[in-house]
Amino acid sequence: MSAVGTRQGEEPARGASYWRGEQHLIATAPAWTILRMNFYAEAFVQLAQAALNQGVLTGLAENRAAFVNSGRTTGYH
């Protein structure tokens, strides 16, 4: 799994280590799909629960989100 913001750069730049891993997969296993997560579904649920207490839910608006699940709540790992 990779992350949003992955790009070529020098460590400790955010995304630099992910970029090297992606490049390795592209070169050696081109049939693989690289998932760039940026929002855990569990975090969104927690955000919605907290919003109920405050009466306001701030949305993602025009921002695109690639939801992923950690597997902790579903039993899948």
C-alpha cells in the first residue's frame, strides 16, 4: 500500500520511500495495482460520530478520498 502525495524526492520527504517502492513494483510486477490510501473508513466513522455530538458534520466537499479499511473492524487483514 502506498499513500497520496507519493513522489520522487529525498528522504525524509513525505512520500519519498513510498515512491521508491512503487517504482520497484512497476519495474518488477507491472500487473500489480498500487493502492494509494488517504482516508481510513474507520476514521470517517469516528468523525461522523463526533459530529453527531456537535451537530455539525464537516464534509470532504470537492476533495476526493480513497477510503480503505484497516481490517480491524471487519476481521479481514
